[in-house]
Amino acid sequence: MWIRQIHCWLSIAFTLAVIANIVAMTMQIQAMWIGFLALVPLIPLLATGLYLFALPYLDRRSGMQREARS
């Protein structure tokens, strides 16, 4: 499923952004954009994660509706 693939790549991008933020903090670089860099993949990561979380519940509900029609 392509949503899982996107979620996986977004998590890798988020991890790299957090690592870049930690490195910048240890080097005492005061750049605000480095702090916001982690938010770029975090927002779609949240959306895809919520979708993947709700997917089993939505599938179960549609399965119950199919059984009721039969």
C-alpha cells in the first residue's frame, strides 16, 4: 500500500531532521529554520499515521455493513 510507503519515508526524513537539529544544538548554532525543519515531515507523518491507525477500524465497520446486507 502506497500510504505505508509514504509513511515510512516520512519517518526517515523526520529522523534525519531531528538528528540535524541535535547536531546544530551541540554545535551551538542558533538557526530557527533548523528547529522548524523537523516540522515539515512531521505534519504529513501525523496525517498518514492517523489514517493507518484508523484503517483497521474502518475496514471492520465496512465488513459489518457487508454482512448485514447479505
